[in-house]
Amino acid sequence: MELNSRAIHDVIHPTAAFAISHTYHRGIQLGEQEIPWLESQLNPKNRIDSLEPLPNPLWRIDGCTGLGTQFYSVPLFLEKASPMRFDVFVPEETATSPILRELLDLNTAFHTKDARRVRRLGIARHILRTLQVWTVKTGSSSVASMYRNLPFGSRIIFQTLELDIHKINIVVAPMHNLERQLITTTTLDQVLGVPQTLIPQTIDITQLSFIQQLHDSVCLVSISDPNCPSTRLTYIFKALTSGSKYLCHELRNLLLLPPHPHVTSPPDYLVTKRCRFGGKTAVVGMLLPYYRSSEPDSFRDSLPRWRINNQLSLFQVLDWAIQLSSAVLHVREEGKLFYPDLRLDNVVLDADRKIKMVDFEQRGVWCEFGPPEVNAIDYIRILAQAEPFLPDDSSGGPCIPEEVQLRYAGILSRLLPGWESLDSKEEYTPPSSNPHGYAGYNLAWLCLNLMEQEAAEVYMLGRVLWCLFEGQSAPQPGAVWQSYVREPDLEFPAYRRTPEGMKGLIDRCTRGRRKMLSSLVARRGSKLVLRRRKEAEDAEDVVNVARQWWSGEIRAAEEFLRMREERKERGEWEGNYYGRPMLREVLAELEDYRVEVLIARKP
């Protein structure tokens, strides 16, 4: 089955249990004899002129997101360009022919994120050639003016994808709505509800020189050293091109979080921009410390390489495990925050190979990484937020029956009153201005009490500990949302390298774990397949297996939440339902085990 946005609705999300039926057909591979001449690649009209790298490109692609529809485009013809995020957006698969999708590797772009691999894809090279023609035709000075003067995060939209790049129509979309949401520097302390003394100094975005886009919200920039203008200082520039409320929420969390050696520091600067909307000077992002490691890859991608090369010592892994556990404990006890984003993607190493926890937006992780009790609520949330299918709706788009959506919206309202306003509001609202006092926007985690939150963090910590001891980039191979530079060759909870003394701890941390959809349906290359099926299968086979699995999971989620509500009404619910150890207990056990290993190795 092709990996695309329809697959999310019909297979990957719990909406699969109620999805309006679609008819799927086997994909026809290029080169098969039955392909008609009008669609054949032997027909000259169906050939792409070239996907060879340009000798003197005017742009560069630094990766992609948005399930292969948003590409980070960097103008090379601008000297010392500021990080204005002028990204390229291409149509989803429904507007693109199957042949073009295969030629341009669009299914691979769905799960490939990093610059090194994205640049090899046909779509990246096709985009660069199209931008080259567009920039020359429009005039580099005109494009440069758009880049510098349009609102932050404005978009280069390819209205269609064509074999002939000259036929691709490009529209530039200014993001005035994003500017409208941004907070001015003069009101930031009041809006965030933090003392003015905690607000960092500001720096205009034009003083930043772009180096590289690392992820959707993070890029590498340099600025002049205030004490030595000839020296350039390197920083992480954190900014969002959508959902600005999450940036404000993270900023507030970082400013109020007490310091810890294994937690990222607060921002050194707030990055501002003069906006056309209202003529205000607003905060578009923040400059965070750049923890420079000697490794060419991220911590997540380096772990498997160290394991393969026998460079992953038990002492080093134990040090990292203790550092990470102490950081999570600090965030909970001293910062009074929950941390729902615990995975290797949000752990970096500094120059001394010490761990630093990053990313405090509190958006959360997909269910393959999440605790079962959080997943139960998240499934309800996804169904409550799904587009309902109305009787007179003939669009055929992804949706579920209206009565199903209303039913789960009602369940979510019992779990978290007022969730609709929290979810729909684009602007940041501080807890003091929220009718229910909610601190954040993660609906599932806001439903949990403090003990439930800590037990959920312990679950995720246990999964990360497994990755550390086993030297794996993730808990399972073939993840749908993202492929890895080095895919896991072992699946949680199997063990191969973890010491006996740590297996029990990880198993206790992850009590209550359930089999996930990935045990039945997995990504193989750029397709969704049934893991245990050897004979050929139709896409409808995958859809039917997913529908049956999701139906069972949703029933289990409702039963769990019903039991939880009943026990809460009787005053019998504390939170640690699965009896996992607490964070302090996990940290103490790791420290004790390290002492045991040291004593055992002494001559």
C-alpha cells in the first residue's frame, strides 16, 4: 500500500476503525507491459528532462517535513541570508499522478527528513530546477526582495507538479496570519506571565546569518560577538512557521525552569522582526545554545554506529542513563512541568559528550512511543478532532461518520472540559487567562493528574533506556512517520546487549505496554505491508487489518477510561495504575547498578 496522507486516515490513525470505505488497487510499476502508451515512460511526453544536480544552483534543500509536502529551501544567491523560512510546498499525492510520484520519490519523501537523504530524492532535484527557472525568470533581485520583506514563514507554493518544470505554476503566499499571532516585545512579559527581569535581550532577525536548517523548527545561525564583532557566534534559532502558541509556551517553560546541567539553558536572545501587520516589532523566535558535538550525526543516529563499531561501553551508557533520568526528575520536581516528548530525537550531546534535554513545547509523541494510558486518551482526542462525514458530503475526503465524531468529542469533554477552545485558539493564552487554568496545549497529558504524568514519563524513560543499552535509534524498525539514517535491527522489548541488572528495571518502567499496530503493519521501504504475510497483498488487506486492530484498541481505550472514571468517583484512583517505579527510584537504581559494576571490575 502506498504511504501517503490517505494511509494516515485509513491505516495509521484510529480513524481507520470508522473510515469511509475507499477502493484500493494494486499499484502498477513502471516498466510493466500493460501500461498504456499515453502513460508509458517510453512516450517522450512523459519524461522528465533531467534530475541531475545543477552545476551552479541558486537554491539548496535542507530537508523536508509535512509528510513530504514541505521542503526547506535556502537561497544561495543571497549573501549572509537571514533565516526567513521561505519554504517550498508541493501538492499532496491526490493531485499528483502515480508515475510522477514514483519518478520523484514522493513516497520516500513522506518518511525521509534529513538533508543528506532528501537531497538525493528526485523531488528535491526537481524543486531545485524549478526554482532555478523561476528565479531567473522573476529576477533574482525581485526574489531577494520577497525573501527579505515578506512576513516570516511565507511560502513558495507549487500549485501543481509537472514533468515539465516550465509548466509548474508558482504562487508566493505571504503569512500575514502568522504575523498577526506574534507577540510584541513590549507586552511579552505580561502575556507570558513572567517577570520582566527574566526576559532575554532582543536581536533583529536581519542580524542573523543562516547556516543550515536542521529540523522543521530549528536551524543553525551565526551572529556577531558583541565583544568582538569580527568573531561569529553559533546558535540554534528556534522558530515555528505555524502554531506560534507552542513557541510562546516553550519560551515560558524555559524562562521559568531552574537550571540543570543536563537540561538546555534558557534562550540568550529573543529574535524580533518588524511586522507589516500593525507595524509592530514582534518576537519570531529565540536563540538557544548550540551544543556542538564532535559527531557528524545526531545522538540518535550515532548510537547504532557506536554499537556496530564496539564503541559503546557500559559505563558510558550508564552515565547517559543517569544524566537523562536526573534531568527528567529535575523538570518534574523543580520545574513543575510534565515532559511528554521523551525520545532520542530530543536528546543531544554537548562538547563533553554530556546529555542535554531539549524541546519543551510539550506537544507529545506518537503512540508508538507513548504510554498506554496516554494513548487511550489520545485515540479519543484524534477521533474527537476528526472531520465528520455529513450526509450531503460528496467530496470523498478523509472523514468519519458525524455521530462517531460527536460521541468521542463528548467523551473528551468529560475528561477535559473546555478542550475545544484550547485546541482551536491560535494565539497563546497564559494559564492565568485560561478559564480552566490549563498550562499547555497537550490535551491528553492535561487530563492526567501529577502521579499519572510521572508514571507516563517513567514509561517513556524506560523505552529510551532500552535504546541506550541496546544502541538503537528507536524502539522499533520501520516507523511510519520517520525513517532513520540507521534503522533499528532489534525491536523493543527484545534484549541483546542490556545487562541482566537493567532488564528488570526497563520491564518495570514499561509495565502495561501493549502491542502496537507496527506488530501487524509496518513500513517496508516506502510502502505499508503486513509484517507476517509472505504472499502478495492488496492495499485493502492492509486497510482491513488496520481497521480490525484499531477497533479493538479503541474498545480497550474506552474500557480503561471508563474504569478510571469509576475509580475516581469512588476516590480509589491514585494514578500509577500499572505500578511502575517513580523517577527517583529509577535514578537510584541506575546509580546503585553503576556502583556495583565498578566494584565488580576492580582487581
